Amino acid sequence: MAVPAYASPLERTWHYAYLVICGLIFFFLIAPIVVIIPLSFNAEPYFTFTEKMLAFDPSGYSMRWYDLLLTFGMQEPQVERGWSWWMDAWQHSTWIDVAKNSVIIGFFSTILATVLGTLAALGLSRPEMPFRRAIMAVLISPMIVPIIITATGLFFFYSKTGLAHSYPGIIMAHATLGIPFVIITVTATLVGFDHSLTRAAQNLGADPRTTFFKIVMPLILPGVVSGALFAFVTSFDEVVVVLFVAGYDQQTIPRQMWNGIREQISPAILAVATILVFVSIALLTTVELLRRRSERLRGMSPG
């Protein structure tokens, strides 16, 4: 916004100083993320900018670390790239295996978190619900409690119940972490919900199932999808819980990155991080588009 013509010199100075401060804060937050993108194309096995990279010499850049994501762990990575090569990569590539695990775990934990979180948000949105604040505090506590405490508790609980080192255990653990995000986003969508619509549908003879899927669900769908995306991102990026409750054959992308940092530092980690950055940007863009759609459906102008 432009500075008003009647602004005093002090107000003008503060306005431009404010812009500079905001720019510096933005740079401080975004620089560590942006810097890994060019480093992932480093032709040398270093985590620093080489002289050739700084000179923009094409020989200083390479796709070798992205290629390593496919070939690492393969039985015959040197053969000609055809159908058998891609089958070998799909079956034996370490990074592809952990990516499949992350997607499978993230998908099912998102489904579970979305269903339970949406049901909880619908119940908490009812004014006659007793102890709403206390129940809300308990349900969103995984966001507040340090993750190491949650992971330790899950480890001891799963050790007694036989869920440790199992896919159902990891899925339920990730769903526990994702439910608070679904509850918050769906609850925010229900703030402007007109409950007279459900009463009108019931007066016209609609049963609860029809009322929910025809009236309620279309209006809260942007919030549900946004919560599901947040739950998926939470599961996809989680490493602490996986370290405690997952087995050796249940590696995920964050855990494999953790292992790579501890055992052998490779710029392939930077390639994975770059891919995850762009995936996160795509998901956040989708969330923003859904937020604007939700505001239009509720008669609010998008901010």
C-alpha cells in the first residue's frame, strides 16, 4: 500500500523501515530453504558452492545426485536403461522403497486422521456439547506436547500391545499427529456455518445421512481437504516417531535422510530435500486455493 500524501516524514521513514524489516525476516526464513536447491545440482560431492558453481560454469552442475536417487541400492544400475532397468529400480532402489513407504503410510494415516478429525470437529461445533474446551484441549495436545514425549509414550504403549515395528502402529501414530490439524481447519470452516440449513433439510424430510452429504459436506469440504493435506504433510515429514516405533523394513524418506546424515553424508539428501520443497509448495498452494474457495462459499471475500 502506498504511503498517504499527508503522511509525515517520520511516518514515511517508519513505512519504508517496516518494509525493510519484513524483507529481512522473509530472507532469514527462506534462505536456508532456497540455498539447498542449487547445491543439489553440485557436480562435486560437497555441501558447499564450488568455484565452478560460483562462476556459473556448466561443468560445475550435474544431475548425478538425482540419478543416484534411482540407482542407489539397485542390483544392476549400469545396464542399459530399459524396462528391466526401471523394474530393478522400482524393486530395489533404496530411495524408491522409502518413498513408497512414506506414501503408503501417509495415505492411510491421512484417511484415518481426516475421518476422526472431521467427526470430532462436527461434534465440538455443537453448542450443546459438554466440556467442549476440555475435549478440544485434549484432542489438539499432540500439537503442543513435545514430539519426543509423544514418541516415547507411543514406544512404551506399542511395546506392550504388539504394535511396535508394524505398519498399523506407524499409521495410527501418524494419524494421532495429524488429527489436530484436521480438527482446527474443519472447526474454522464451521465457524461461519449456518445450522439453520440442516434444520431446514430435516424439516423437508431429509435423513441425517442425506443432510450431511448434501448440505454439510459440500460447505466444509475445503476445510476437510485442507486438514487432510496438513495431516499428509505432517506424516510425510515425521521422523522422530518413526525412529521410535518403526522397524528396519519400514524406512520413510525422513528416516532415510536421517540415516544418510549419520552414516554417509551424500548430496543426494539435498536432491531429496529439493523435491520435498516443491511438493510442499504445491500442497500449500492447494491449501490456499481451497481456503479462498471456502471463503467464497461462506460469502466472505478472500483475503
